[in-house]
Amino acid sequence: MSLLTLFGAAAVSIMLLAYALEARSHLWVLIFAFACAASSLYGWLSGTWPFGVVEGIWALVALRRWWRLRLSFVPPDEPASMVE
């Protein structure tokens, strides 16, 4: 098994894990975005550019979702009324 194949397998495995845990924290959404970017890189490096394009788009969508969730995050110790 090549190093590139191991990289791709790790990227999609992390994507799956992060997707399953997204409801727990906005940080899992960020991890999902980075895993999508890694998966996109794998697609480009392996010569499957359509996969690279689609995963790159998913990375941008997830990054935008993380940004919006981060802005609306209320820390557990802070009352919701203090958030602007």
C-alpha cells in the first residue's frame, strides 16, 4: 500500500469521525473542514481531479459552517444574555 493511499484513507476516516461528532462541538466542524481539504489534496495528487474539486468545495462549505457556529457559540459559564 502506497503512502498516498494511506494518506487518503486517513483523510476520509477523519472526515467520517468528525462528521459523526459534529453535534458535540463546533471544533469538530473545523476538523471536518480540514479533513475535507486533506481529502481534496489526495484527489488532486492521485489524479482524480473531480474528487479533488468536490472535496475542496465541501471543505469551503464546512469552513463557512464552522465560522457561523463559532460566532454563535455561547460558553457554558457565560449567560446567553451577555452574547451580542
